[in-house]
Amino acid sequence: MDAFNIRSKVKQLMSQPYPDYELIKALNENLVPYNLRREGIIPPYSVYVQLQISFGDSIKHVERLEYKQYVYNAMKYLIWKFFTGRKTILTQNFGFYCEDVVRLPQEMKIHTKNLHLKTSKTNTIRKLKPFLVPECFPLDSFKTNGRNIEVNNDIIRTSKLLLITDTRGLNLRQIEHSNIRLLDMMADRSEFIALLRHWLENIPSVGTSFSLRMAFRYLAEDVYKELERSPGVTIRKIASRRRLHFPLQALIPLLIYKNILLPTTSDS
């Protein structure tokens, strides 16, 4: 983060009703080198760019470069050191938690079938695509926290499974994916009912599935009872389970009042 963005962030934090003074203090400390440079004063300390490679809880390698050169050159060297000259990363699962991909070497390629993206910038996924080899697609799964993500980007839309870890603030009704799994526990009954109704009205095709977990058993029971009253619903008893059948060949089985799965099925 450069000086302009730091100052903008501090100004934004100060305008809030309850400012986070600890964060503001930390940001102001980051401004010290910029302020000294502006005044022509040599800082009384050295600045370093550090690379730390960890595996689990153990640190495998630490390297520091004193900030006497352009930060671009320092980062370029540290990235080369990290990848040890490799041009392709081959891994079953690849997690990307950075805000920007601009510092990845342009020749770097990633070969993976399961991509986990966690970022607060909307366009990160578009910047990441050139680094993915064609063999990645379609992805077996795409996992995201759901924040500031282009849920209908072709990388996500063509993946076999979309995993969302946090649905707060996410408009689920805009998602066009055919196999969605929500990993957080839903506790809002009205949101759940609205989501189901939208899903039933906009089923894309036979073979579409949707799964989620509810936080409490009584919520699942209330949802089930309300669904029974939906127009066009029929109830079939199979062994000890009741299954709700909806128009458009949509089948919603309730499993142990914990998981609700929504696969579409045909009558054939």
C-alpha cells in the first residue's frame, strides 16, 4: 500500500463513528518513511523486504533484502527465490489469498484442478486467469468466501462445483452455477425460503443441484412445513422419509434435518 492509499485509509477510518485507533496508529507508523523522505531526512533505521517460506508451523527459509534498491527489483528477486526458477506450479489444490497478482512473474503458470480464491478486489480473478494453463479447465471445484467475487465469471461458471464459505452480504439469487455448496450454517429462515423459491423458479436444467446446512433443527423443520404448503407440492413417503415433489421435476429430500439437497431429476 503506497502513501496515498495509506492516508486515504486513515482518513476513512477517522470518519467512522467508532474509529479503530490501533489500526490507525499502525497505518500512521507505515507513513513515517514517506514523511521523512518528503522532508529530506534519512530514516534512523533500515527498511527490509522479507521473504518467509513456511510449511505448517515450521519456517523453512527466511531471506531479507535491505530496501536500498527499487522495491520492484527486490520483489522480483524474492519471487524468483521462492519459485527457484520453476515456470509451472503443478498442484491439486491452489489457494490464492493476495489482493493482487501483479507481482507474479509473467512467465509463471499454474496447473491445478481446485482453486481457492479469497480477495477483496473484484477483478482479481480476471487478472489470475492468464496464469492458469488450459488444462485447468473445467476446474473440479472453485472455493471462495463470496466477497467481491464475480460469481458468474467463466472460470467459476464452468467449474464442476462452486463452494462458498461465507454467504453474508452475498446475493445468492444472482448465481448461475448448477452445482453450489454453501459451507456456512444458514440461520436466517426468511433468507432460506426466499432462496429456495428463487431456485425453484429458475431451475436451469435437469442435473442441477444445490446444497446447504442449517444452523438449527427447528429451522429445518419450519422450512420443511412451509415448503409443504407451497402450490403444486406433493408428498411421497419412501420408507421412513417424506419427500417433497415440486413442479418442473424438482426434488427436495430432507436428510436428517441437517442437510438440504436440491438435485433436479426427470420422470424417466
